[in-house]
Amino acid sequence: MALQSGEKLPMFIGHIWSKQKSRWTLLGLRLLAFLAAAAATLVMVLNKQTKTFVVATIGTTPVNLTLTAKFHHTPAFVFFAIANGLVSIHNLVMIMMDLLGSKFDYKGFQFPMIASLDMLNLALVSGGANAAAFMAELGKNGNSHARWDKICDKFGPYCDRGAGALIASFLALALMLLISFLSILNHKLVNSSSHNSHNNIIALPN
Amino acid sequence: MEIKEANVRAKAPNKTDKFVLATQICLRIAATATAMAATWVIFTANQTVEVLGMSFDARYSYSPAFKFFAYANAIAFGFSLMSLFFMFFARHALTATIYFFFFLHDLMMMSLVLSGLAAGTAIGMVARDGNGHTGWIKICDRFEKFCDKVTVSMALSYVAVVCLLVLTVMSAGKSRQI
């Protein structure tokens, strides 16, 4: 049974949470998550810096060495870009489905698909953001035990832009967590009002 | 409406319910066991190598990524053990609300372990293959035993993540039905 808009629910949350308000809240959160993930992808993919070092001086002419830092030199950043791209596509598809989906009839199949896809994409963006975060930490601090030098003192703007992409991705991760939680909560609220679920107990024989 | 409520309350537990509950408990045991194994292996993975009179050693605490991976697995083991005991002892009185809290727990744990895995995998790849562009040399040809143990620990952690993912989807499904 669908919930009428504005009807008060007897839940532990204890405030008025109508179906229309929850739908628009979820849609707004998905839009924010899409924007954050897309921003993270774009900033990481376009992240590049070229720098010329003077290595030696022969006579009076300096010997220059040009080094470029690109995102695809590091596998973790490639994974980060792909993961955030996929998550932004997922959120876009979910928004489209929410706005235009009432034309298609797939009610029984809808919930497992949305829940599973949301959780898979949460896992994906979590993996991408954390892998890139620890690679960035390694680039910023180096590792004295493994004799790996830091690179952020030489390529400052590259590291700064990477940090911006990471912040956007962590924002997308927090939003995806919230979206997963709210999406299950909404399904629970919509279905519980007709069954009075907090009184039901499935009893198994001893 | 009263007749409908009475019918729902008096629903006899069928084989499907028992099968789902048994699957949940088995998956929780699997997730707890693999998380514990991964934690144990990474905490005891260390190796000392002598080169030219100087000794170099490798342990998990020398890298922030491996430290995060170890602590994430330890926390996931603790919470999974608690949830296993809770589900086992409360198995006759599981409502939809309790399944919702199981869903939240499984979601958090899966996210945490996956974050640790991603960090460990990223740094592990640098350790195993090096990075020619930044001048980072690989260390796994010197510290073979250490690298093998870290690989084993991560493989176990991947199994734990898959179990937790299936648990999350199952808990979400059960939390809306009843």
C-alpha cells in the first residue's frame, strides 16, 4: 500500500516524513553526488604538470631535464578516475530513472536492483578514493623505510589539484553512504505502514 | 485489517526463512573468520634482510597504508564477531527494525574493510612493481616473504569484503519485508 503524502508514520524517527519530501530529498542528494563525482573525475583526468630542472652545468650552458607528472603514471589514480566516472554515471542513471521511470513497470524487480547497485557503487567509490588518498600521502611524505622520496615539494600545483579531486571524491562517498541509508529507510517506511512491522516477530520452533 | 494482522502474526516459519537465517549466520562466520585471519597475518608479517652488514627490516607499521589496512581488518573482525553472537542468540526474535540495524552495521563494515583493502593494494602495487616516473624502486625482490604474507592477508580480506557485501544486500532485503 502506498503512503499518502503528509501522513504521519508511527516510527522511531518521530517526525513527519512524507513520501514526496523524501523523494525530492533523495533526488537532491543524488544530484549532489553526481556533481561531486563528476568534478573529481574531471579534475583528476586533467591533472598535469610539466617542470624543467637544471641538472648540471657544462661550461656556461645549463643542462635541462624536463619532467612531466600525469595522472596515468600512477595506477591508483587511473582507478580513481574510472571509479568516480562510473559512480557519476550511476547517479545520473538513477536520477533519470526516478524522474522518468514511472512509465516503466518493473515494481518487483526495482528494489533489489537499486539497493544492490547503490551498494556496489558505494564500494567502488570508497575503494577509488582511499587508494588515491594513500598514494597522495605517499607522494606528500615519502617513505623513509623503503627509500621512496616525496614528490610534492617539486610538483606543488599537481599535488594541490589532486587534493581537490580527493576532497570532491570523499564528499561523493559520504553522499553515497547517506543515499544508501535513506533509500533503504524510505522503502522500509513505505512498506511498514501497511504491515505494522514493529509488532511482528517471526517465531521459529525451539 | 484485524484478520490480516492476525494472519501475518501467525505466519508459520517456513523452510525459506530458516534457510535465509542459516545463510546469514554462515556468511557472518565466514566474514569474521577471514577478517581475523587477515588481521593475524598482517600483524605478524615481518622480515629482516642483511645487506652488506646493514640490516633492513619490513613490517606493517612502516607504511601508513598497511597500518590502516591492519586496523580496519581488526575493527571489522571485532564488530563482525559481536554481530554474529547477537544474531545467533536473538535468532528467534528478529524483527525488521533489528535487520535494519544489521544492514547499517554490514554497510559500515564493508566500506571500512574495502577502504583498507584499496589503500593496501595501491601501496602494495608500488612495492611490488615500483614506479619509474617518480623514481620509486620496488622492494619485493628483497623482501619476498613479507610481500607474500601481505598478499595472502589481502586475499583473505577480499573474501571478507565479498561476504560482507552479500550480507549487506540480504539484510537490506530482509529489513523491508517483514
